[in-house]
Amino acid sequence: MNRRPGFDFHWLAAAACLVALCLAACTRLSTAFPSPVWTPPPSPFPSSTLSPLPPSPLPLFPSSTLLPSSPPLLAQTTAAPLPATETPPSAAPPLAASPKPLRFVYPTPGPAPVSAWRPPLYPVPWAPTLFDHFYLARPIAADQRNWPAADYRYGGVFFEDVVHTGVDIPAPSGTNVLAAGPGKVIWAGYGIYRGINDPTDPYGLAIVIRHDFGYQGSALFTVYGHLDRIDVLIGQHLEAGEVIGISGETGKTTGPHLHFEVRIGNNTYFATRNPELWIAPPQGWGILVGRVMDTGRQLVAGQLIVAADQNGDKWMARSYGDEAVNRDDYYQENLVIGDLPAGTYELSAAYAGVAHRLTIQIQPGMVTAFTFYGREGFVQEFPPLPGADFIPEALP
């Protein structure tokens, strides 16, 4: 049968039926298999009410500018009340305020030592042989120069041919002067030379201590001269190392120093001994003792003796003057050089136009002795040991 041309509504009806069937099928599937819904897990902390954050003046997510890093803001929370069966912990009592604030006290730094480094001294009394008597400590502390000046040793001649009866230890004015051993003060002031108060006394302000020990039955005294101030009284008992005054330049002197003497038997100008044979040497160091004579075996005054070590360092001394000095009972010396580091030395002396030399060993803590015989030169030897007929040399 022939049909007229035009739109066929039968195809449109068929498409509509197909769409309706598809929608019905999808509805049945969604009912049979529902979509899962995500639920947040329960919080382990008590329920809390979150307070909204205050509005920020800055945008939360700026488009191009990054904010500087800073600690994250924490949400403000309100604590839930405790169950009725629990008791809240008691509040800790407030800490009591300290009555005084904590302060740190630092000691005032002392002055730097002015002396060259030296070993500590041998403990006193130090007597390595039966004839030694290093009984005294130094009258100046170890952080200062506390050894005798080479030009002002015992027996030197100064001030109009006056023989030096002690040793001079360089010490700036105001340096503490210490007792060289235990004993009692028997003089404190001016006038020790004449024994009466005399502001013109050559010793100036001076102190004399009679020590608690003696030597071979005789009393032992120490003298401290040219002081600027005296800090002790006559009759006062002292221990070794106690401050007795400060150094100065009172009396007859060319500058500030301590004049130190050792006296045996009597407290007089004529009863002195060489202090370098009585003050303890530094540990590991020794002492040189000499008898300097002419060729005829007579003691010579003012003869220069030089001791040089292997490094070229030199120590020197002159033999004693003729008056007001006394020799040791055993060593019978007229020259002493103390505080020599142990080692090898060369002694030298010029006599009658001839140079004489001797190589010796200085022993630690010991006395090394020599004799000089004028034109015959040096001999390293000790005095003979005293026999039964030995009698100590009498004091003048």
C-alpha cells in the first residue's frame, strides 16, 4: 500500500517507551544497593563545645601572598564536668616568695703574680745532712719576688764600707711581710741598731722575732727592716706565714725592699749569719757554698765568682767583706749563691790576671761546696768532717 510522505509518529512512541523502561530499572537498582554514608569515629576525649574562631583581619586563603610561619591556633575548649563519684584533685599551695632575691657574689680578682715561676719550697725544717739548717720559710710570699738581690747579698760592702749583715729582697712598698717561723716579737719600731727608740736608725721601722726553736743550744732571731708599717706588738706570738707588716723604705736605703737577717745566740748586729743557708730552697734547686782564699790560704774579700749554666745564664757573688760577718760552723764559707736550679755549671774567677774555671754539679736540695786557692784555682771539696776536738767558731 502506498503511504503519503510526512512525519512517522510510530517511531517517536517507541523511543518514549524505551526511555521509561530504563528509568524504572535504575530506580530498582538504587533501592536494592543503597550508597554508604561516612560517619566520623567517636572521640576518646570528653565532649566539648568548640568556640568559633574570632574573625581574622586577614583572608584565610590569600591568593598570592604567603603568611609568615607561626604556631597554629588551638580551638578554645570548655572542660566537661567530672562524674559525681570522682573528687577533683586539690590545688597545690602557692610557692612562698623568697625573702631575699638570689644573688651571685664573685671574688675580687687579685693582682697577677710578679715573680718568675719557681717550684714550691722544700718543707721546713729542711736538713738533708747533719750540718744543714734550712729552718725558715721565705718572708715574702711566693707570688712576689722572694729571693735575694744578687747585688745585695750577705757580706757585701755598701754605704761607706759598711758590710751588709743580711740579704735584701726587692719588694714594692706595701708588700706583705711574713714571719719566717713561729716565735715571739721582741722588737717592733725604730732603733733596733742601738737598742733605743731612734727615728734615725739605719734599719728604719723594724721587727725582731725570737723563734720557738734554736740551733745547737743557741737562740735564733730573724730581723725585718725598712718596713713602712708594723702590724704586730712586742710580746705577741706568731706562726710562720703570718703577716707582720708591709715593706717600705724607712731608714737608710736606696729604695723599697725588705732587709732580712738571721742572728744566732744574741740579738745584735755582730751575731748574724748568711740567711741563704737558713731559708729553704725551691724544690729541685740547690745552694753553692765557697771558701775563697789567696794562694797563701788566707780568706780574700770582694773576689768575684761567676756560675754559668749550660744555657748561658749566669749567677754571681763576691766573697764577704772583712767585718761584722760570721761564717757557718761547718762550711766556714765566705761566699754563698742560693736558689740554683740543679744541673751542670761552670765556675769562673779572674785572679792575678789569670782566668780559672771549674765544672761542678749542683744537686737538688743540697749544698755543693768548693774552695778557691788563688793562683792554684778551684777545687771541688767539702770541709773536713768535724772530729771530737771540733769547736764551733766563737762569735766576736
